[in-house]
Amino acid sequence: MKLTLPMLFENSVKKYPNNILMKEKRNGKYVGTTYKEMQPLVHNFAAGLLTMGLQKGERVALISEGRNDWVMSELGIVYVGGINVPISVKIDELNDLKFRLAHSGCKFVIVSKTQLDKIRKIEVDLPELEKIIVLDEVEELKKNEISRNQVLALGENYLKENSKMFTELWQSISNNDYANICYTSGTTADPKGIILTHRNYTSNIEQANAVIPVPEYYSSLLILPWDHSFAHTVGIYFLMKNGASMASVEIGKTPLETLKNIPKNIKETQPVFLLSVPALAKNFRKNIENGIKAKGPKVTKLFKKALKLAYDYNGNGFNKGKGLKKLKLPILKFYDKILFSKIRQGFGGKLEFFFGGGALLDIELQKFFYALGIPMYQGYGLSEASPIISANVPATHKMGSSGKIIKNLEVKIVDSEGRELPIGEKGEIICKGENVMAGYWKNEKATAETIKDGWLYTGDMGYFDKDGFLYVLGRFKSLLIGSDGEKFSPEGIEEAIVDQSPYIEQIMLYNNQSPYTIALLFPNKAALIHEIKNRGFSIESEEGQNEVTKIIEEEINKYKKNGEFAGMFPERWLPAAIGILGEGFTEQNKFLNSTLKMVRGKITEFYMNRIEYLFTGEGKQINNNQNMHILSHWEDN
């Protein structure tokens, strides 16, 4: 019999009743809730929703920070045949929020206190919305609002007389019933609602379990937003299936305060693994390197020496310690004892590895964490695939790749005609399996474009190597396309430039069958002003502004012939013209989405006049009028 989410939870309650399922910070310390203790909360909440009139197939939105009640709410919804619509707490634009709630036709919304105000502002425009369920204590509930505790009390009351009927109800849920509608970030058009069934989730968990068995002692602190498909499947249900435990980050008064709680919470909860995305990984690395620097030049020198040895010994992970490299193991163990193990203590002392998802992870970053003894195993997936498609795992991995395909999933690389390509050739990644979504909610056109003959067309470019590892090269929509039709993914170049340069904050490359590639670049103003001051210039002078353009040009030239990083990328895809921007890409100006990826379509549309200027003779010069105009407005702070 194929599992549904309620069955998955009930099986784990039977098997691991006294294991800790969730840890949450209360009154200054983490408190555990066992599987057995969670069960009545889920049942009462589900029965409460039933009493309030929630029927099979109806939608309920969940907008909250990660916490015990997040899981209680989602399970409560799906136990009675409802469909959860998890929404990111980062969505502040009320029209975006309204679109998701109206498009999915939500009957109820479950919110945390911090999100309540957003709903109150738009509920008048949501005629289908009947009730707002508030997870926290608030001063005053309005007439169509009800507290979490009231819902639990309604459910408890209902179950006194109707527990048999309730059991029959959740047992009648089919694995093909819809469990979830999660919305895409809507980077190019209106967001699409990805419909995932109970079987989509449970099959993906089984597929993952086949390549990385999770012992019941495993635990994780879920740093990523819980509506994020990666955190949702791997962080919640993958752990739940195996009797393992998850902890939530302590919620601060502001998002920044919550972010600052992460390092402290890692030490307190001592996770065995963490889920990470590149932005988090970079932050961790920066903090580690700052900590080493603070210990003085001797320790810094030793650390660099130890890293160099570890990089050499580890290779790409697949060839770790092969041949004569094994002779270096005793020295590496010594470095690990005096240096790397101390760094791991900062992650609670029990951390064994990270799982990386989201965007492409820089190989240099992977090598760094591998050297420290806490590898970052990169995987690949899409929300439309529930989301795992491939993964590097402790037993078999290769840095730079996205790992091997999970079990019971067919994956092919195809050309534009849908023909399968041989090993090593680049094309579109397509996949077929039980984890592939049911389709897009109320969007038959997008569904038909994405799923053809049961195959999910991912829109990502990739290839397989001879050892069966998948390499993902980026989205087709973000590709640079040369005048001869040749294509190249810009993401690796952009990441390298930003990572290696102290003077460049953000960069977006553009080439749409153009004579050359151009860049829209947001500089690190403070670092550049500091540097030109050291060179004896003032930003308020024309000479100082010219010096800034010279420094920026030098940073890009490092990747060109005779430069420090020459040969890293084909020269034709490096920018021949640069547009310096006065404002960076942010979530507020809609140039970054909620997962902090650039919204290329919007950036291109907004800056089209600027882009066209960069393809003129005058625009190709770094000290062109437009760049100089922006620099002339900088002030010497």
C-alpha cells in the first residue's frame, strides 16, 4: 500500500513513540516534543478544522516561521483531506500575497502573529476567505479570527464522540489526493501553483532513503524557511519517516534578529546535519575565516597550510586519498585535531555534513567545508519534482557535480527536439517518476508545456559524466546566447567575480545574440572609496572617479588573457562593456526573489535602455557618460 502523509506520521508514532520529533525554544531553552506527544495535537487540530467546515479538496494557507505548530498545522490540514498552501513569510508585497490566496481560493489562513497584519490588510479583497487562525496570543481577535487553542479545543471536543469517524476519514485519504500547492517565485510572470500529491512526497522520501539511510539519532536545525520545498521534504518528512528530530530557529523580534540567532541555536541543538543554500554557506565561511584571522598571523598561516593539504588529499571527493595521497593522512589527522575539530565545535560538535540545495554551489566553497570535515553535499531538484532529483551523499560523491540520480527516477539529457543525448553532451534535464507533480493549479497551458508524456521538462541545462554524476549548468532562460547561437550559463562567472572581488557586490551578465557580452554591475562603494583614498584620490574629483572605473575594469580583466584567473571561463562570455548601477538588486525592488536569486527578466526589462547603450561605441568605454554620472553622485563619507 502506498503511503499518504498521515500514514507516514502514524507509522512513525507507532515505531518511535518516545523519540523527540521537534525541538523548540521556550523560555530561554530548547524543549523537546516526542512523536507520541505530537499525535494528539495533530488529531485535535485536524478535528478542529473539520468542525469549522473544512472539506476534502479545500485549501488552507499557512504563513508562519518554522515552529512545532507549522507541522501540526500542515498535518492537521491533510488529515481531513485539505490542501495546504504554504506561503513564504518573506512575501511583503500585498498584491503578491493576495494573488496566491485568491488564485488558490483559500478557505482559511493559518498565520503567526508577525504575519497577521498582512492578512488583515487584504482580507476585504478575498471573498472566499472565511477564517483566520492565529497561532500566537494576540491582544484582540477580530470577528472572523480564531486562536490556535480554540481550534484545538473544538477538535478535542469533537473527538470525544467521533474518534472512529475521524480515523476512518484520515485512513480514506488516497495517495493521489492533493496535499500541497506551493507557488513558484513568479520571476517571469504570475507565480504558478505546483500541485503535489501525498504520493509525490512519500515517493520522494523513499527515493532519498534508498541513497542516504537516516538513523533515528539524526537531528537537524531547520534554518531554511519551512515552505521551501527542500526544507519541507528533507527537513520535515524525511526526518519524520525515520524517527529523527528537527529543531526550529528561535524567532526574534525582527527577521535580522532571527538570523542572528542561528549560530547560537546551532550550538544549542547540536545538529548532525544542516540544510544549506549558497548564501548561508558563504556566510558561515566568512565567520570562520574572520575567527581564524582574529587569532593572529601564525594561526592564519597554519590554517592555510592545513587547507592546502586537505584540498590535495580530498581531491574531488570521488578520488579522495587515492594513490600516494594516502601518505598525507597522518598529517591531515594532526591538523584536524588541532584546527578543524575546534571549528566543528562552533557547529555544536556533532555536525557530520551539510546538504546543499537551491542554486549552484561554488566548488571552492565545497572544498573548504570538505577540508573542515563537514562536507557540503550538493544536490539538485525542483519543487515540481517534490523536489529531489539527484544528490551527493556520504557513500558516493563528487564535488562540482550534483550527485547521482536518486532511485526509481528516470532522468535523461535531451536536445531541443526531445532526443536523448550521449554522456558528456549538454542538453535539457528531463525526468519521470512518482515524485513528479500533478501539474500547475488552474494553469493547463503551463502544465502541458512542462509535462510531456509523463516527463518533467526542467528548463535546466546539464550533462552526465562517465561515472554517472549529473552536472547542472543553469537555467535555459538565464543563458547567454551568442550571435552564432552558442549558449553559456552565466551563473558560474557571476559567482566567481563576486566571490573573488572585494569591489563588486553584484553582477548580471547579458548576451542575447549580441556582438559581445555586457555586465550590469553594482559595486562595493565603501571598499572602492577606501582604496582610491589610499591611492591619493578623492571620489569627488574626476581623477578619483576614473580610478574607480579603472579598478572595476582590472577586476574583470583578471579573468581575461594573462590575468590571475585566465582560462577559468571562455573569453567571449566575459563582459566587454560594463554598466555601473546606482542601486543594487534587492527583494524590495523586486530584482531578487524570495530565495535571493536574481530576477533576470525584470532586471533586463528595467535596464533595457542602459543595456542598449552598452552596445554602442561610447557605452563600451568603462568611463562612459552614464557610469561617470553615477560615480559623480557618490560622496566621500
